[in-house]
Amino acid sequence: MFALLRRSIPDTPLPSRREALRTAAASGVAVLLTSLLSAWLAPADLGPVLVASMGASAIIMLALPTSPLAQPWPVIGGQLISFAIGITIARWIQWPLLACGFAVLLAALVMMRLHCLHPPGGAAALIPILAHSQGQQLSYNHLLAPMALNVFCLVMLAWGLNYLLGRPYPQRQHSPPANPHGTSDPLPSARTALQDDDVLAVLAEETVMPDIGASDLRRLLARAENTALHRVFGEVRCAALMSREVVTVSPKQWAGEAWRLLRRHKLRTLPVLDSAGQLVGMIALVDFLKRIPFEGLQEDAHAMTVWLSGKQAKKPLVEDVMTSNIQTVRDDQPLLDLVPMLSDLGFHQLPVVDVGGQLVGIITQSDVIAGLYWELTRQVMEKPS
């Protein structure tokens, strides 16, 4: 018997002592404030102002705020619908034991069909029947007070308490990040990754409903995949693959010189360093091309040629053209960290800095591809046959 009980212990990680205390305290506070608010707002002759099933709902919403069972609609719909079913069954079936079983059966069926499954709803369905068996008949007025009053107070309190605890509640459907090129294609990292539809298809084949939403499950699986990739490829660092001899310019340098350096070295981007050697920006070919609108292209191209030639009274400087809002990576950063930056965020190369913020290199998309390829090849060659 004890062995069976040991095997039935869930393998989910236990919360820390601090987190357990915070959750327990928040649950108690939620029920206490729900009682006080309901007593203040309810009619004076109502009688009991707190429905027993609120205690279970409070624990679910504050201990498992990301669970589908803890979201506002399941809590509100599950409690109110089940309570209404209990009132109805208590009036139609006079045998309490039969009424209890039928009420829970019907409540579970309706909650599942209406996407508001909430376990405390089973208790809510029993309350009117048990009250009726003790000679107290609950009417549909009790559906408004105390039931609806309790439920709405508890949901709002859980919302606020979860916010104070730094927990996301209620769960929101996250739309995928926009493609930086303005097309409807998903980001490169999402094209071969798990999709919500993939997870939903697998969940539909399961005979038991998991206590987690498809988007949350996909997010956790993606994090697990990322952890596994870092375990396999995490030893490769940016410093091993970056280009160390970097062509740079200064902010006060004439922009035409930056243009010539880009053309001479066949580069897309040049780092901009101040007098202290700190990276202050990047100047790219596209920064020059942005100054040529499509309308009147020939005239604007001629104006750009004059502008770059330095024949104007005020020569354009690098700081007039460069981009100051830049993304950098550390030289000791794992190579895998760069994959989403270079694939999803639209970067073609990234400046590499040391712990002091000094520029030490440039790493490109081709560097990352080569590094991952050679690391994968090495691991395959070293794997025993």
C-alpha cells in the first residue's frame, strides 16, 4: 500500500519554501477579503456569505495561475453553471444520493462542453442538494448572492494578488512576432519549430486532458529544446569564430570615407568607435540608401554623389548617418544565443564586445553557420559507431 502511494506522488518539482508561503498567504487573503466584501455588499438577511467551493478556487487560481482550470472563464462559468445545475437537480430529484451523483455528472459534462471545466464546480453542484437534504432549499436568487458575488470578488482579488506576486494572470494568447521584412511568413526559427497546431493535434489523441494549455506546453517544449541544444553546442563561444581585424570609423569622420571603406572592403556595416574606443554606433550601406527616395531617383542619386564628394559647405559626418541603437554580443557568449538574433531579428552581423564594452570583433551569419556545422561534424565523428 505504501509503495503504491509512493509511486503515485507527482514528479512535478516542489515550489520553494518562499514561494509556497507566498501562495498560501495569498490564498488565505483572497478568501478573507472575498468574505468581507461579500458581507458588505450582500443583503443583510442573506445568511452565510461565503460558498465553500471558493476555498478550492482560490488555491487553484493562486497556486496554478497558468493552468487552464484557473482562468477567469472556467472559474466564473464552472462555479455559476454548476451551482445552477445543483439548484435545479435538488428540486427535481428527491433522493439526495442520486441527486448528488447526477448533479456532478451533469455539471462535469456541461463545463467540458462550454470550455469552463473547473474542479470546484463539482463541489458547487453539491451545495444546493446537501442544503436541501438538511431542510434548507436554495433558490435561484442565491445564484446572484452569495455565489456570483463570491465568484466575481474572488476573480478580481486573484487577478490583483497574482499581479503583486509577479505572476502572469490571466493567461493571454500571444500572437507570433511580426516578420521584420513585413511579410506574412513566420520567423525562420518558427518554420521548423513546434506549432500550436502540432501540440493540439497530439493533445486531441490523448484520452486524458492535460492540465496545461497548448501554447504553454509548446513554450515549455521549446525551452526544453533550447536547453538541450545549449548542452550539445554550448561550449562554442563567439570569440572562437568572430573576425578580429575589424575596419572601423569614428563619429567625426567624413561620411564619404565610410562609404569608400564599405565599398573597398565589400562590407555591409562598419562599427563606429569614439575616441575612447567605445562602440557608439554602426554605419551601413542601407543608412546611405535611406537618403535616396524612390521619387526623383536620378536627381536624388546625383545629390547623394555631391553630398558624398564633400564639395558642400558642410561635409556630412559619420554621426549624421550612423545608427546609434545597436545590438551587441559578448565574446564569451554561447554561439547558439546568436541564432535568433541573426535569423528572426533581421541582423546580418553583430559587433562583439568584451566585458568592458570594448569592440573585439564582428560575427556574421556565415560565421555562425560554419561554427555550428563544424561542431556538429566533430560530434558525429567522435561518436562511437
